[in-house]
Amino acid sequence: MNAERRCFTACHAISAPCGFTPDGLPAGLQLVGRPQDDSGVLQLAHAFAKARGPHKAPGSA
């Protein structure tokens, strides 16, 4: 529902993986930028991914 509302405002958005729930399900973080600022959203997602580092699913080696 939130993603649909963001589309109507011309704000670019991206979902970045941010870990796992206690049940092992993947969780994501939605990043929303200013209208017409797609490069800013991509830069933010890239910086978040670099700061977060690699992640593995619970129970994986």
C-alpha cells in the first residue's frame, strides 16, 4: 500500500535488504527520495548496502 502511494507523488523509492526476522524471513527497508531524484535514492541505497556489509540467511554457513 505505501509503495503505491509513493508512485503517485513522483518520489523514487527502492527496497534494500536489511536482515532477517527472528523466524528467518528476509526483511527490507524502503528508502524514498525527493521527487525526480532517482540518482539520490540509488546513492543512498548503495551507501546503506556498503555500511551494512554482507549478510547471510540464518543457519547458512
